[in-house]
Amino acid sequence: MAEASDTRDRDPASPEAHPDSARLLGVVGDLVEDIVIWSQSDLRHATDNPSRIIRTRGGSAANVAALAAHTGTPTRFIGRVGDDAIGIQLTEVLEEHGVEVRVQRAGRTGTIVVLVDRSGERTMFPDRGAAGELNEIPHDWLESLRILHATSYSFATEPAAGATLELMAAARARGIELTLDASSTGLLEDLGIATYLGFVAAVRPTVFFANASEAAMFDLDSALFANTLTIVKHGSEPTLVGAPDGTQVAVPVTVVDDVRDATGAGDAFAAGFLGARLAGQDVISAVHAGHALAGAVLRSPGAALDAANPQAFTTSE
């Protein structure tokens, strides 16, 4: 099918609602369908396994955008979906969260199968489809942005990797702050650490998010991160905030009982942190905002804010 771009603006995120003088959070990356499988027993190979299955709007970048908008942060999502019914449905769901959506439409919308065990830990099987084919992003999609956030999933394939780097370079030239999430140990292994650090060097993020496992794969004390605020999450243990001047602060986390699904917790943290940063809050206050939003998704399927899962569109048991 022919490629098309969708730049429709809907209330409450229309140009009228956000004039040129306004400042938005921009998020570039994946918008896909998540098929979340909640296992109800220990996995038994080569036979049936009781489960609950939820189909929901997913994609790490789309999660950040939806959750940020839910908290009232004016947010724009930039990405690519298929020229198909599920692509239309996913963008409509994202818009219902108050996100201004700018997407290209071509090919087949991606899908990620997320297998969640009874402890809440998840294993993911991504097929990014159209999301990995993001290319030649219009620079006017950067208008009114103050922050542009990317997840490292954008670097998984070409042409999306090159297109994302080019957009971020254009954003930097406009004075837009750039932030980046390491996203996945599997992704970092697949890319190779040297290749990945080349992407980081090209982006030059002012804020870099990682969990403890991701951060252990490279040296955050190296010159590459000398001008970067690093945020390293340790689950229920304190989050470590590393300032460019070399100082480090441990910010305690409020423990969440009955964690059922860790999917989207890191995305929620980034959404809460970046929303607070956009609002002018200090770093520690932004970390607390990230903790609060991350804690809110841990009992729900996928990156949703409650057990009713307002982002899901069908459920099977």
C-alpha cells in the first residue's frame, strides 16, 4: 500500500490548544499491539497452560506518551504504524489518552507478545513491523517541543535508527532537550555495546535512563556520559541519580505490594520524570514523580494504570 502520513490534530492536543509558544514533550518510537499473556501456573512445555490474554496498545515510546498525557503533560507521539485496521485503532486509542499523534502509515503494524509469569516478570517477543520502517520524519513535527525523548528500541533496525538519529540532530539544532532510555538488555546485546554507545554519542542526551542490568553493561562514569544526568533504577531499591558534576544521590522507592505485571514500569517512570521536568520541577522531585507513576502500573496488564486496563480493547481468559 502507498505510504501516507497522518498529522491530524484532535482536541485536547490541537494546535489551537497548544499554540507555538507552548512547550510539549515529544516521544519518538514504537506504537504496536501488545498481546499480554498472564500465566496462571508455572510454564509447562509442550502442553496447555492456563492464562489470561489481553490485547492492548503497546510500544515503549507510545507507553511513555500515553502515560505522560494521562498526568496532564502536553505530549506528542512520533512514529509509524501499518496502513491497516489495527494501526488506525492503536492511534485512536493513543489519541483518547490526550496524545497528539503524528504517524506515518504504511505496511503492517507491529506486534509484541509479552509473557508474564506469576511473579510479574515479563519476557517479550517483538515483531516491530512498520515501527521499524520509520523514515524521513518531517522536521515540522518538532514544532513546539521542549523535550524529545527516544527509547533505544528505535535503534533496533534500519531505517528507523537512522531516521531517529536524524530527527534528534534536527531537534538539538533547534535547542530541544534530548533524553534517551536504554530500554532492554537483549536489545543492547543484539546491537553490540560498541554500536550502541555510538548511538548514545550521536544523540548526546541530557538525561539517560537505565535499569541496573542495563547500566551494568557499560560505564556511566566514562567521558561519554560526562554531561549527562543518569537515572539508574533498581526495582524496589533506591534509584541512583548521577549528576554531570559527579555527585550521586540515592532516591528511595515506595514499595508496591502485589506486583502482577512489570510491563511498562520503566516507561511509566520516564513519563512521570519527564512530565515533572517539563513542568520545571527539580531532579529529585521528578524522580519521585517517576516512582509514583511506575508504581501505578504494576498491578495491571501491560502499561495500564489500573486493573480495568483502559488501554485494552479485547480480553480472553
